[in-house]
Amino acid sequence: MKVKIIDEAHEKDLETSVNEFLSELEKEIIDIKFQVAVSVDHEEQIYCFSAMIIYK
């Protein structure tokens, strides 16, 4: 098994990156995990959208 971690600042960018990776992947997908993290830096919210793709 292998994993691919993709991390983007915007959800649409993550969607594009995941779709590009999956379109080129010629392996069996086991699972995809999605996560959003939020932090605050001087009253500015910072988002981190990530996906972990597990495949064989």
C-alpha cells in the first residue's frame, strides 16, 4: 500500500489537485481521508484543506 498527501489553502484547489492525481492513478484506491484545519493569526483565519489517498 502507498499513500499520497495533498494539501491546499482553498477547497477548490484541493478538489482540482485530487482529481488530477486520481485521473493519472492506475492503481486500486483503498480509501480517501479529508481534513480541514483552521487557525487564527492576528484576527485572520487560515484554512488548510488536505486529503490522504490510500492506494495499492
